[in-house]
Amino acid sequence: MNQTATATTLDVRVLPCEQRRELIFSTFDGLAAGGSMEIVNDHDIKPLQGVFENLVPGKFSWEYLQKGPDLWRVAITKIGAARTGGQCCGSCGGDGH
């Protein structure tokens, strides 16, 4: 994971498949409102967009930065406070209840 002042970059190509989703959503949960992360992969992660829509509808934006054929880059930005997995991300100062 590489973090800059404006975005966190997750190169998930180096991770086993079973670890990718947990890392992506824990990183998203840690973003402040307006914060973004970039996911780098060797194939399109379009199905992940549907997972985001189910877990945090209206709380993220999805932008392709690069569309293959060998490298895919997607920027995901948190819009307002968001929760995933029923846990508060903490960006609103709430306690999750």
C-alpha cells in the first residue's frame, strides 16, 4: 500500500485473492470524507463496484483511470460518512450506533 496526501494506492496484484476484499474495504473505511484510494489490478474489478453499491450505496464514486488490457486502475472516493460491514468508519465522529 502506498499513501500520499490525497490518495492511497492499493496494488492488489501482489495479494492472494482472498485478502484483496478485506484490504480494499478496510482501506475505504479508513478514508475521511472526500478521501480517495486507487486500486491497481491486472484485470477489471467491475464486480467490486456492485459490492460497493450494496454495502455503501451513494457513499462512493468510482472512476476508471486506466482500462487494460494489462493494467487496470480505479479511483474510489468516499462521499460523506460511510459504513461497511455494519461498522462505523469514524469519519463522522460517531460511535457506530
